[in-house]
Amino acid sequence: MRIGRVTGAVVSTQKHGKLHGAKLLLVQPINPDGRASGVTVLAVDAAQAGIGDKVLLVIEGRAAGHAVRRRAAPIDAAIVGVIDSVTRYESD
């Protein structure tokens, strides 16, 4: 799992049959401190996320498909949670 920030939405009038009714969002992976980390990905939203939300992102095809209960769909990434806060603990 990764942390990301929702940066946009994608509207598609035609999509794979297994994706009908799915909300598609653009997500920028970020570090825990909020800096961009990697390339923006297109993700299926399973957590009712919105633009600007910090989210939990699954970026493995099979795991992403299972997370949104669309096992046979062509999914590479899925949003599985909206993050309220991130706390880092340093070990001694």
C-alpha cells in the first residue's frame, strides 16, 4: 500500500464492462511528509474519496481488483481508504 493525494477525476463515456459505475480518480503518490513520490496513477475509488483527499492506495493489479470487488476488471490501482492523519514514530 502507498499513500497518495487525489489530484483529479477522469470521466469516461466508454469503459470496460467490469468498470461500469466505477469512479476513476487521478492520484499522486506521496511520502508521509506530503512530498510527491513517483508518477500519477489512475485508480478506481472504493472509499468515496474526493479531490485533495489523502488516501490509501493499492498499486498491485490483482490486489487492487480484489480490494474493489471487481476481480476480472483491468485494474492496476485502487483507493481503499481516506486518511485522516499520519503519525511517524522514531525508534530509539
